[in-house]
Amino acid sequence: MKLRKALDEKLLDVRLRDRLLAEGKITKEQLEKILAQLQDDAKHAISMEEAQNLQ
């Protein structure tokens, strides 16, 4: 199962993802399924200014 997770994580790399889509090695539906499984961490985001103030 670790290999499957590693392969799915590689699809998050935009360069690799675009190449695999262009070559037909993955479908848009497969990609959408993987992206839909990601959790939304927007509530943890801070601005660059806030990050600089933390230092």
C-alpha cells in the first residue's frame, strides 16, 4: 500500500501530472478522484506578513 500512496503523491507534482495526462497514462477522472481525497487545510493558512511576525 505504501507504493500506491507514493505514486498518488507524485501526481501532486504539476510537471509530472501534466506529462502523464498528455501521454494518456492517467485520465482526468483518475486525477480528480485523487485530488478530491485531499483534505482542505485552508484554516491553517497564514499570510506572509503574519509568518514574518512570528520570527
